[in-house]
Amino acid sequence: MRAAAFARLVAPLLMTGLLHGCLLGPNYERPKLDVPDTFRFAYGDAADVVNTAWWEQFEDPVLNDLVKTALQNNLNVKQAAARVDEFMGQFVSTRSALFPQASVGLNASREGASRNGPTPIPAGVSPVFNEFEAGLSGVWNIDLFGLVRRETEAARANVNAAEQAHRANILTLVASVASSYILLRSLDTQLEIAKSTTASRADSVHVFTLRRQFGQVSEMELAQSQSDYEATAATIPQLEQQIAQQEDALSVLLGSNPEPILRGRALGALAAPTVPAGMPSDLLDRRPDLLQAEQNLIAQNALIGAARALYFPQISLTGFFGSLSTQFSSLFTGPARMWSYAGAVTMPIFTGGNTYGQNKQAEARQQEALFAYQSAVQVAFQQVADALIAVQKSREQLTILDRQVNSNRTYLRLARLRYEGGYTSYLEVLDAERNLFNAELQHTQTQATTLTSVVSLYMAMGGGWVVQAERMTVPATASAQSQPQGATSQPAAQGPQ
């Protein structure tokens, strides 16, 4: 009866104090940032496609399958997803301190006492005693000054930060797969150019060898032709090595051991994705790395309040209700019943600077997180600006190289006519062949650079497509199934050619 009366009296007071208790420390507000009104080097015909599955715009089914495979099997993405589950567990564990903790126990012991001890055991009384105890115990630490609530707020922010880190891994993975595939197709095209040029020069060497036998060309012209052939042939094993290494790197992104990679469209047949557009302020809510940095700031901001709460009293309630008997048969009878309840208040008086030091650490970590967030925002704008100018200038360069390749082809055709007509030496033909070969290689490399610059732009812009790609990952993360209260979400192949 006394326990029930105490509970009825104290419980409303404790609940009122808990609900209206102090919550120390600053509440989070997004810091003011210097955000430009428009992106530098903004593209004139840019479109609002930043939230689409942009890799599908290449119109290559093989690339689409590679992206899907990477999202399902890449180990870095799986590691990041497991880290989300880890922080989810930490959040639940931290939040549990807000609630009463209860446990049930059953103890049994047998003891033999000395007959010659301070309390003699009379003759005829057995010195062996049994003791049985069963009971329900509980403890509740009242979070009157917000220590646990601030720690819970920080843990919730850590879950959100881990989720954004997972999405940042997805963003990087998709961009890396697309860029690696484009580079692989570029190397394939360069290898085709090298083999074609080498075969053409091999024919020239054969013709010059026959002409030399009949004295129609000099030894020097034959040697020049042979040298040019060998120089081109030397590029083939170099390109084959780069192709194999690129396949190995792409295999790791796909979550597999090094193996050959299927090919789809040739480099020149890949469609060019639309250049994405958006407002600079959108980056703050669209790029996972910026959202992660902000959640880290929120966590450190909350821990300031947790550190300040260490200066104030800590209140705890404990209670026990159970039975104690020397015989198990009477353990649950009325005479064996026992109970207790207690309350405790502790407050630090002197800690030798420990509490002060913890507060200084919390404030310094919050400043570190603030500067890291501001720095991440600046880097994000730099990456978008770099990607925009790269798209513009690589397209301009590709147009120029188109004209250069056509000019070199004309130059080579005319040089051969002049040589066959006896108007010039074979050196002019060799010079024209070298120029065309180098121009074709550079043109192919710039084609790849133009496409990968758009990939880099999509990566720099972030976007809702990351959430769409996240749904393609297997297995789904625990955070995708349920989030802590208050958590927010931001959003047929053919062989090598």
C-alpha cells in the first residue's frame, strides 16, 4: 500500500519535471552560408534532369546492367549500408536511457554455517541453510536537464549522417562505373585505330620491300617506312595492357574478381546525356556529402547540451518487489513478500576540471564540424564550376579536333598522290600519317573526356536519382525499412568489339 501511494504521489511530479525540464545547449539552426545566385559557367541549354537516372541517357543497355550489378554487389556500398545499421543500433541503445529499466531475477543458494561461530547454532538445528529469492527490480534515471535527450538527438543525427554517407557511396559508385566504362570503350577505339594504322603501314613496308628489290626506292625510304610501322605497332601492347587493367578496375567496382567486361555501344555511338541544371542553393539539400556534413554538425551541436548537463544534478529512482524464503514451497506466500523503493540525487561539486574540459571539447568539436560543413559547401560549388567549364571546353575542343582529323586525312591523301607522282619525298607521307594517327587518338580521347565531364557534372550536382539508385541495392538497408523518429531522408550484351 505504501509503495502504491508513493508511486501515485511521485509519478505525476516526475512526468511533469521530465516533460518540462531544462534542455540545455543551443538548438540547431543552419548556419548562414554565402551561396551564389547562379552557377559560374552556367550552360545555356541545361535542363532540369538532375533527378533522373542519367546513366540511361547513354542508351547503352550494357552500361545500365553494369550500374545495376555494381549497386547490388559493390562491397563499399554494402559496407556503408552496414554502417547505417550500426548507427541505428547506437541510436536505439542511447534512446533507451530515457525509459525505466526493469529486470526479473530468481536466485537460489545453499550455505553451511559454523557451529563455533559468533552466533552458536543450537544442538539439533541443522547448520545448512537454503535461501530462495525471486523479484522484479527497476531503475529510472530522470533526464531532468536533457543529458540523454541531447545524446539521443546526436545519435539520431549520426544515423542520418551514415545514411547520407551511404548515398554518397552510391553517387560515387555510379559515376565511377560510367566513367570507367567510357574510358574502356575509348581504349577499345584507340586499339582499333592502332591496329588499323599498323596494318596499313605493314602493307606499305611490304610494298617498299618489293620496290627496293627492283631499285625503285632507296634503303633510307624503306628504313623510314619500317620505323614508322614499328612505332605504331608498339602502341598496341601498351593499349592492350591499359584495357586489361581497366577491365580489372571495373570488375572490382562490380563486386567481382578481375574478369573480362562485356561491351555494348562503341564510343562514338554513345548518346550524350543532357547537361543538368539547378539553383546553387539546391546543392545544400541535394548532395549527400553536404547533408552528411550538416548532420555531423547537428550531432556535435547537440553534444554541447549533453556536456552542459553534467554540471547539474542527476536523479534516479530504484525499486524492488519480490519474495525471500528458506523454502521454495513458501517462496510465493504472503509472509515471504518484501519490497523497497528509493530515490537518489547526485550533483558534482568538484571534478578537478573534468566537466569543464568536456564542455570545452564539445564546443571545439562543434566548431570543427561547422568549419568542415562550410568547407564542404565551398568545395561543392568549386566541383560544379569545374564540371561545367569542362563540359563546355571539351565540346569546343572536340569540334576543333573533328576538323583537324578531316584535314589530316586530306593531307595524307594529297601527300600520297604527290609522292606517287614524284613531286615530293616519302618523308611528307610519313609526316601526314603520323599527324593523322595522333589526331585520331586525341579525338577519341577527347570524345571520352566530353562524356565523362557530363558524368562528373551529374556527380557534382547530386540529385534525387541517388535515392532511386539506392532502391536498386541489395539487400535494402535497415534505414530504408524504418528510420528513427525525427530522422529525415533526402532525398543483352555482346563481346568486345
